[in-house]
Amino acid sequence: MSDTAFIAPPRRAVRLRALAAFGAAFAESPAALAGALVFVALVLAAVFAPLIAPQNPYDLAKLSILDARLPPGSVAMSGYTHILGTDGLGRDLFSAILYGLRISLMVGALSAFVALIIGTVLGLTAAYVGGRIDSAIMRLVDLQMSFPAILIALILLAILGRGADKTMIALIAVQWAYYARTVRASALVEREREYIEAAQGLRLGHVRILMRHLLPNCIAPLLVVVTVQMAHAITLEATLSFLGVGLPETQPSLGLLIANGYQYMLGGSYWISIYPGVALLIVMVAINLMGDRLRDLFNPALKR
Amino acid sequence: MSAVPVLDVSSLTTVFELKAGAARSVNDVSFSLRRGEILGIVGESGSGKSVTGLSIMGLVAPPGRVVSGEVRMNGTVLTGLDEAQLRKKRGRDIAMIFQDPMTTLNPVLTIARQFYEVLRAHRPVTMREAREIAAAAMAEVGISAPRERLDAYPHQLSGGMRQRVCIAISLVNEPSVIIADEPTTALDVTIQAQILAMIQRIVRERQVAMIFITHDLSVVAGLCDRVGVMYGGRIVELGPVDEILADPAHPYTVGLLASIPGDAPARSRLFQIPGTQPSPLDLPSGCSFRTRCTKAAALCETAPPFAPVADGRQARCHFPQNRGGHDA
Amino acid sequence: MIAFLIQRLLQGAAVVAAMSLIVFIGVYAIGDPVEILINPDADQATREAVTQMLGLDQPLWVQYWRFVQAALQGDLGTSFVFNIPAGELILERMPATLELAVTATLMAILIGIPLGLIAGLDQERWYAKSILAGSILGFSLPTFWVGLILILTFGVWLNWLPVFGRGETVSVFGIEWSFLTLDGLAHLVLPATNLALFKIALFIRLTRAGVREVLPQDFIRYANAMGIHPARVVSRHVLKNIMIPLVTVIGIEFGSVVAFAVVTESIFNWPGMGKLIIESINRLDRPVIVAYLMVIVVMFVIINVVVDLLYAVLDPRVRLGGSNR
């Protein structure tokens, strides 16, 4: 066995340097950098929505029906200027969008995170244990992936009913398989490497081998899947909420804001639907630009 | 062998404009080629031998560009033609054989279809006619039961058979010049010998001219009439194979011959040329071999001319080896 | 070939069986249909009578067995809302959905693949870069929101195209079709565009990626070196290599288009089975939900088998048997 067999994957200093190099390579694409900056800005806006928003859109005491459906730039009874107008109930649309963004991003990120954990555990198990457990897990993955996400989500919501928790379950159910497949594929490649054999030879614990050796090598491809899946989850949630089977009225994500504005759209109050949609679009473009760049960076075939 | 050259390459220079600078991959290359003759171009990888072949074909892709020199074929100046005119020459007057038969054939087209595509690029032909021509061409390169192979896909043929098919396709429009770029490197040694013998037979029978690009001097020894040795984008020595192998003039050729294991006594250490080939981005001034040459002197900092060293032989060296001696 | 087909069909049947079990347990066992069927004020006796009538007092496996037996005879239950057989209801709405899905898929193929070719062949040119950038936008636009924008722009502001329903239809073989009348076609334009947009972006990216992968290969360089015209190199050598994986994707994406028709149909009031399923979910019309899901599952299984067969026919390397090596 060669000398290098016992050298574990990168140590901290090496990792930091690799991370810096990776960041530099990522920023080489202006579009990707712009996407990342916009995304960070959006996340901050969502996190600090209560501080930034000029109005708490769900404080019923502050709402006046007389302010309903004011076009962008109108001055309300209170003297406040609604830069994006107001919705059917007289809420400041800009504030509603900030709060909606908060809900959309939270649902998207949380479901992606839970799906990531479930998928990673199942994927690693499949790769490491192999045999029947592997084929059982992969059958399930195949079954899930052979149906479009929206269909599976609809089935689940038809069974479970509407609600934030149920929507999250549906979003997790349509995502986990992608993580599982990715992790399994990367882990299988790594598993064959000498140092895993060496680690097993040293009788390191299974969990330790999994966490310290197999998992770090799955991170790059996982990062790509996370961005793609988070974008998927956010649109899917918006779509389901728009169709009236996703989030409840009390938790108005961007999708629900668009749906609520739909009824006023043909009457000429287009902004109630359009602006939340633009916000959703900006989120999606930002994430997709980052995802594209990550995919290019991690695809060895495209490296020059 | 007729005396009039079919192909005349003079001062051909190809530059790749890279971020790191301009790389002269082919630098002032000149040679000529007669009917029925095989000229070997030998050199290490990166010496510019493949780019020479592509430059003659007009197939150098950006950022590469033929910047000067002339390629003349049967009186036509290829380097002066536009892309459409050049395309009419390619495959009909001058053809190429690639290195890897596994990847040269289109995996999703039948053999007959690939013949048809190459035939109809240069003359009106029906599929039925193309099949007849293809069957005959395949028989000529030694494929048994050629008609049955016509409807096969490349993956259904062995590596050696695929290279025979490639050669047959390259020859099917009866070009007068063929550029073969390491056509046997990817094959097993036994099959390599068969293919080389077949190539030699066809060149003699059809009286075509061939440039045979290789890194393997032993292949050159058995196959070629003349050989050009390339180093750092330049031809450093050119002449009849027998003479150059027996009595190399350029120190690089001397080193190359000395590093062939065949002649060395068993268990003795193989000779190695000291140092590594310089990057084409950063060639030494004057003689590009001087940084590795044991005989380098102050004079070598000026570029040596490509001067005659004997009848029909040229070398690019200020201090060519003693004629007649074999003490290198 | 036959063995392969039988194997794939058996696998498909297994998927259908598995899905029917999941759907049955999900829809019938988790909820309580009695709650929806009867008046909340009904007394205990009525409640029990209805439970017995529906067989809900039986063990789960008995219920499932009855469900399977009925389903195999084409009986998927009766719609609570419309009071007609659910299967019939779905089949009645299916042509409208298929019409929309086929049109959208064709649009995606006819627009996406040529644009993808251009984006891949002339990678460095400004128009190729614009196409690629456009595809990112197409990827990011949520389908339902694009639908609203289309309605607003072409229906409300410009008033060029109708935005609701199927318009005038013509009956052929007892099925109503919109695309055979001018009015129907006008009604088809916006929903089909809406549904196709995402897939156009997808096909642009897949085609472009395929071109980028095929172009540097030796057989393309060889074709160029043999003097084959670049247009011919693209149409014969490049395209054939890309089409093989693309056909698979087109098949799978057709299924996804059918599923996504749910959104477009709801927005454009297109009376297909997608709109029906959303209405049924909102009204808890369980037999219709189950019928829809079973029809969709069968449809997907068929699509998958067809795609596998097509793949085997197109790609000589996976051709089943027949290697004369």
C-alpha cells in the first residue's frame, strides 16, 4: 500500500486555503457574484423584515380599508407614501412582500435543510452498507424521481390537507431523493479509494469513517444540489400556495400574495400580483445564477 | 517515385495566442513530399508535430493561427484558399487519419453511412453507389466480409478493424496526400504491425504521399522513406531514414536514438536527454535545444540555419555531428 | 426485445400496484370519507349505515382488495360532487389536457432545440450568450406568475388573445378539440406558451450542453477534416448524437408537462383534468382524486416504457442483442 493511503482528506489550513481559492474562482463570473450578493441582500432583508418594513402588514389595527388597492406611489390617509401601492385590504405592499419573502425563504431553506439531512443519511447508508438496503433505498429514490415534484406534492397535500407543516412535509418528500442519489454516487466513488480501506483496516468506527472521510467528499456536489433544490422548493411552495393547497392564509408567502392579487388583476390593480412575482423572480434568478456557477466549477469536464 | 513534389511546405509558422503569451507551436517548418513517399515526422509530445499536420489541413482552431509560410499542393497554394475552397480539398485531395479509432468514427452512424457522408461531400453519389464503393474500399484495407460490416455500428467492430475502416474512409475519395497522426499508437503491438504493413502497401500501390506523425522512432525506421525530427516547433533534422538513424547529425536526434531501449545492453541504464522540453511559450533564444545540449557553445545563442549536412539532408545545428563517424 | 418489453411492462405493473396502495391508504384510510359524505348533524345510526354501505367497517386489506377489484373493472368510484363515475369524469377531461400538453411539448421542442443548437455552436457570440441568459430567466420564472403576466399583457392590456377556456371546439370521434378551429387555436396560444416556457429553457440548456459535449469529439474533427460541410456536420453528426439523450428527456418532460398543466389550467380556466383535480382537492372529492392519480400513474408508466423502447431503437450501443462482435 502506498504512503499516501493513510493521509486523511484535507486538514483545516488546507481547507481554508481551498475555500479562499474556491471563492475567488466563483467570483470570476460577474453574474454569479451579482447573484450571490443579491441573494445575501434578500436573506438579510427577510431576516430583518420587521425592522425594515415601514408597516407591520398583519397588525389589523393599522389597516384601513379606505387605503385598499392604492396604486404604487400613492399617499395614504395617514400621510404615508406606499411606494409599491397597497393590496386589497389596504396593506402596504412593500411591507407585505418583505414579510412574504421571509416566509418563502424560510419554508424553502428549512425544507431543503431537512431534506438534505434525510437524503444524506439515506444516501450514505446506501453507499456504505450496500446490498439489499442499498437497493431498497435506491428503488424508493427511483420511484420518487420518476414522478414530477408537483404531482407528488399534490398527492401528499390532497391526503394531508393544507397547512404550513404539511407543505413542508410535501416539499421535503419531493427533494430528499435528489440528495440521496447525489450523496450515494459521490460516496461510492470515494469508498473505492485506498484511504477508506485503510481507515477500515485501522478499525476506525463506521460513523467516524462516514463523517470524516466519506461525507467531506460529497460536499461539493451536494452544494450544487442544495442551490437547485432550494430554488425548486421556493417555486413549488409558491405554486402550491397559489393553487390554494399550500400555506394557509395566515402565513402569506410570496405565492399567496400573488394569488390574493389575482382577483384584482383584471380590474386593473395589476401591482398586487406583479410586485410579489418580481420579488420571487429576483430570488430565483439570484439562486440559479449561483447554482450555474457552482455546477460549472464542480464539473471537472468543463475545467479548462 | 517521381521527382516533382506533390506537397511543398515552406516556412510554415503557427502561433497560439494564449493568455500567458504567444506560443509558436510550429516554427518555420519546411519540407516537401513526393508521390509514393512516406515522410515520418517524429518528436516528443508538444514538439508541434500534430499541429504541423493540422496547419497543412487548415484545421488549426482559434486561438491558434497559421501566421506565415506557404503550403503548396499540386500547384495550388492551400494557405491562400478561403474556408469553402479549402473544404473542397479536404477529404478529396488531402485526407487525415486520426490516432484513436475508438473515437474517430461516429458512434451512432453505421459504417456505410459514414462512407456515404464522406463521399457525398465531394461528389453526387447515391447510398447504393456509396455502399458498393465502401465495400470495395473495405476489402482493400483487409476487412473480411466487408458487405456484412456495412450496416454495423463502430462499437460492433474491434479496435484494429475500426482503424482499418478509418483508413478506408480517409482513402475513399482517392486523395494524393494523407496525413496520418499516430494512427497505430492506440493499438496492440501485433495489430500495429499489420496496420503499418497495410499502410505501406497502399502508399506504394496507389502512389500517394503520406506524412506519418509519430513519437516512435522504431515505427519510423520500418515504415518511412524520410524523416523529419521536430523539437520545440522546429524541424531540427530532415533526411532519408536510413542515413539519419545510422548517422544522426543533430544532437537532439543523437539523444533520441540513444534513449531507445532496443540497442542498449541488458540491465544497463537507459540514456536520458538531460532536462525537459522547453515550453513553447518560453523557448530559449537561438537554438532551442541549447539548454539541454552537451555541446552548446556561445554561438548557439544565435539561431542556427537549416543547413545541408549531406546530400538530401539538412540539420539545424551549428555543430552537426562528425560525418561518417558513429561515436555519438 | 420481447423479453425486454415484458420485463419493462411487469416493472410498470409493479409501480402501478405500489402507487395504488399508497394512494388508497393515503386517501381513504387517513381521512374519514363519512365525515364528508353526510350531514354533520346526522345521527349515529345514519353514520353507521353509511359506513357499512361504503364497506368502511371492514379491515383495511379487504377494503383495498375491493378497491383493486373495482378498479380493474374500470370502476374508480363515483364523484361525490358530480355524482358520475370518477373514471369517466377524468377521461372526459383528458383530451383537453393532452391537447394543451402536446402543444406545449411541441413548442418546447421546436423552439428550444434550435435555440440550444445556436447557443452551443456559436458559444462566444452575443446572440448565443443572450439565448443562454434568456434560458436562466426562463428557468427562474415561476409558471403561474408567467401565466398572470401573459393574461395581463395579451388579454387585458393589448387585448389580442382570449385568456379563458378552450373557445370553440370541433368534435372528432366524439372528442372535442380546440386546435381545429381558429377560435380554439387562439385560446390555445397563451396557455400552451405558458406551459412551454420552462421546458423551452430546459431544452435550450440540454441541447447546448449536448452540443458542447459533442463538438470537441474526434469524430466531429474527423468529419471536418474530411471536408464535410459544417451544416451537414451539425445536421447529421452532431444532432443525431444529441437527440438520443434528448428523446428520453422529451418523454419524461411530457409527463411533467401533463402534471404542470394543473397550474396552467387553473389560471386559464382550461377545462382539463388538472383543473378538475385542484377543484376536487379543494372539495375533498376523494374518488376523483384517486381516479386522477391512478390515470396519471398509468400514463407515466406507459411513457417510461415507450421512452426506454425509443432509446433502444435510437442508440445502437444499447440495442438489445444483435452484436456481431
